[in-house]
Amino acid sequence: MSQRYNLNMTQSGEEITLKGEYNQLPDSVYSFNKAITVSHSINASDRKKVEIKMAHPDDSQQESYQMIFVMKGSVTLMQKNVINGVLEIGAHQHNLCKVTLQANRMVMGSQKDEVICINLSKDFLEKYIPSNHLAHHQLSLTKDGEMLSTLSLVNLPITPEINSIVQRLSASDSNDFLGQLLLESKVIELLALQIAQFEQVQNNSVSAPLKQTEMDKMFEAREILIQNTGEQLSLKSLALRVGTNEFNLKRDFKAVFGNTVYGYLNEYKMEQAKIMVIENEFTIAEISERVGYKHATHFTSAFKKYFGLLPNKLRSGKLSLLIFADELMVLFENFGFVV
């Protein structure tokens, strides 16, 4: 069954709800708000695919901004009267798109794919992206005959930090004021990370871009890393498994993910550990083993070095909230707000 979570914001951006449903196709509606409804059905030309459509009760409201995160599988954005898709986002990739509601639809490659989409209103987005920022300009550009624009011309990789935030969003079911506030802060954080990656791509655009085959090898290397966190993989053996050499692996991996191979692996382990510590479903020893450490003491030392505190200290609800509040303060500072 397809899994798609939709975090929808009202036009004012004051209320957000999160809901993930697993109903039988094609009758269910994933989620809705005062503005946009999202529904899905079996694709007419290929019954293995799931078609997702969006609508607005006010015909004058044509545009929606979609933060799309593909956790597994792929999603293709289709345009009315255009046979081929205008944008495909693959596994472990994301982008921010401006879509025309009546003209665009999304098609998931399989019912087992996992796609997380966050709807943002124009008013909400413009609160955080200044009109003179390159991201604002990029989202206003459309190619001839197309009714879709994207933040980045190339899809961006889902980093361990982004993955951690998305996982927490999809698992949250809090509807009280504090829960809603934390959810909104996470959406703002995701937006900040998307823009930061976009800026990094722009800064690196002067260098020769990687070929698609080279990109695919790096995503394969990433998948091997996160599926084998307990193994001691050498750079040489990892390079051989994806069909490249050690030099190219180190160079291309950092170009794609903005981190070294082992730096990325450590970040992934720590972010996954943070989720498990906060959720409090496993002991510290069990978490240590799950992220590939033989000894819990080694894990706690690595955790403290990465986050600045021991994992058992994070188990306090008040401290967890304090950390999130601190992250939000940093976000406001990065956006130039006075707090």
C-alpha cells in the first residue's frame, strides 16, 4: 500500500495538521485543509501506479507550493496535455515545486512507494523567502509551455538531518498548541535546509556537473552505507561495490552529499540515534547496537561529541523541548529575524 503523508498549512500559516492514512485505493483522501484537498486513485494507463491530484475550492487560487520528499521509489509530476512527465524525483531526493493545481498531478511509481509532501501557501512561503533572494526568483521561472517551476534544477539529496526531521513529522500525531508549534518549527527548518542546499548547488555550479551514471553510483554507495551501519566498510571495498575507484568515490560523494563518506555515515547514525532516544522505545544499549556500536560506552561518547550531551540527558521531555527551541532560534537568526 502506498504511504503518503501530507502536512497541510492554512493560508495564514497559523494551523497545521498531520495525517497519514492507509485506506484501500481508490476511495480515500489522504488529508485536507481549508484550502487544498489531496486525493489519489489508480492511474488509468498503468494500474500499478498511484495518481495524486490536488484541488482548491476557489478557482482563482491556482498555485500551490509543494515540498516533496521521496523516501522510497519515485514520483513524477505530470502536466495536462503533456505525455511525458515534466519532473521526476527519485528515491532519497527532494525538491520544492510551484505547481498549477488544475494543470499538474503527481504519479507515484508503485503503491509501495513512500512520498512525503508538504503543502505551503504563497503567503506562508513569502514570509520566509525574501523577494530579492535567488530562491524566490528561481521559483517564479517556468519553461515555455510548462506550468511548474522548481527551487533547484537538479533534485537535492535527502541528508541524514532532513531524513530525521521528516521521520519525526510523519510520526507525529499531536494536535495541541505546543505540538502544532513544534511541527511548524520543523517545517521552517526543512525549508531552511532546502534553501541552504540550493545555495550550495549554486556555489558549486561553476565546476563540471557529475554525469547521471556517476550520480547513480553515489546514491548506491549511500544506500550501501545506511543498510550496513554495523559493518566496517573500507573506502576501497565500497568503491568496488559501486563500480568506481577510491579517489572518485571520495570526490563525487562529497560533491553529491556535501560530506565525506564517513562523515555522512556518522551523521546518519547520530540522527537515527537521536530519534530513538527521544521516542524512548529502546534502551541506550539497544540503540547503540542498532546504529552499529559494539559497546554502549563508545556510542554515548560519540553521541556526546556530536550533540554536546549524553543520550540519557536527552530523554527528559523538557530538555528535548529546549533543544528544539534552540534550533528554532538558530533558524530565526539565519533568516535575519530579531527574536
